[in-house]
Amino acid sequence: MKIHGLQKMTLLDYPSKVAATVFLGGCDFRCPYCHNFEIVDGSMAPIMDDKELFSFLQKRKGLLDGVVVTGGEPCIYMELPSLISEIKGMGYLVKLDTNGNHPHVVKSLLSEDLIDYIAMDIKNSPAKYPLTSGLPTVDVNTIKESIDLIMNSGIDYEFRTTVIHEHHNVSDFEEIGKWIEGAKAYYLQQFTDRDTVPDKTLTSPSKEDMQLFLKTVQKYVPAAALRGVE
Ligand code: SF4
């Protein structure tokens, strides 16, 4: 299996853990705000294969608590369960990042006890999912299925939304709040520009808007919080 990026150590990607982050290229979404588009559209070549990754992780045993498997979208790969199984076999905790469009894959990973933490993006309110996912045919029932599955999984989880000035308003956060009501962790992250972001017209919301959106969603999700707001 091809690996498109490896962050050898991070204190940020896996809450309360020292982790390495593995990036798998390719994704079924085309989010116009994507920060990793060079690995989504295949313009960046892989940096290693899974054997080299396993060899790196063998050497880091005892130094890292866990491994974050992210993308792109990891759940598009049939080999994902065997990749994670190998990582867990070395004694690492595994956090999976997903766009929520593959509940059957998540269900199967959960049933095999292959993940310890899951982070799912909530791109926008249901009506605006096509806009923010860049996928006109996205089925919001599938997204809802992932939300329910994760909230009932019994493992640690978080939902998160990258908030974009041009895409989100207060009523979107009313709708998102109702969708994930009672979730135990939900983070609103401020969009920041980067030269690889596909849509160059997108901008960051103001700090005041972030506070307003947080207050709106906290009516339904008291545990909601801001992350990385400047
Ligand atoms: S789901 Fe994530 S990786 Fe895929 S296009 Fe959207 S932001 Fe990029």
C-alpha cells in the first residue's frame, strides 16, 4: 500500500498522545477548502510503501503511543483493515480520520476492535453538504449513519468542522447542532488559507463569528469548543 506522507511525531493530531501521522492519498470528496489536495488529486507521488512504514514504526516502539491514519480518505482502501491491524499488532493505539462517507468501513473496523479514536468531519449543514464536500451527489443519510455509528461506538471520538466565511452561517450551526445533538466532543476550526487550497476565493471567518457559531451549536452540543482560533 502506498503512503503519501508521514509526520514522524506530533502532539497535536491525537489528543493526549504522542503519535505519528500517516497520510494516505486519494479521496472521494473534493472539498474546495482542502489542505491536502496535492495528495487527493494524485499530483504528489507516494513517499514510501507500507513495509517501510512498518519498519519505521518498529523502530519507534516505546517512543510513540499511537498512530493517526489520515488522508485523503483512508476508508476508500480495501487494504485499510490489514494496514491498521499490522499497526495495532505492534502495540500502537490507532486514531482514524474520516470524512464520514464510509460507515460500512467504520462499522467493520469497530467490530474488529481496530480503532481507538475516531475523528469525523462535519462539512456543513445537510443542505450545504454538496457545496462544502465538492460532491454534488453526496448522500446525507450516509453521513448521518456515520454520526450515529460513531456516537454509539463506545470509543473516544470527535466531530469537527472547518469553518469557512463563504460557506457557513448561524443557521448552518443550528442544523449541525441538531444533527449531532449530545455529541461528547465537537470542534469548530477556523479555515486558514494555504497555497494548495483549490478555491482561492475562500477566507477565514472572524473570531467574533466563530464565537457566535460556537454559542449557537452549544445549545445542542454543550461540549463543543473552538480549536485553533486566532
Ligand atoms: S474529505 Fe478531507 S481529504 Fe478529502 S477533499 Fe475533503 S478535506 Fe480533502
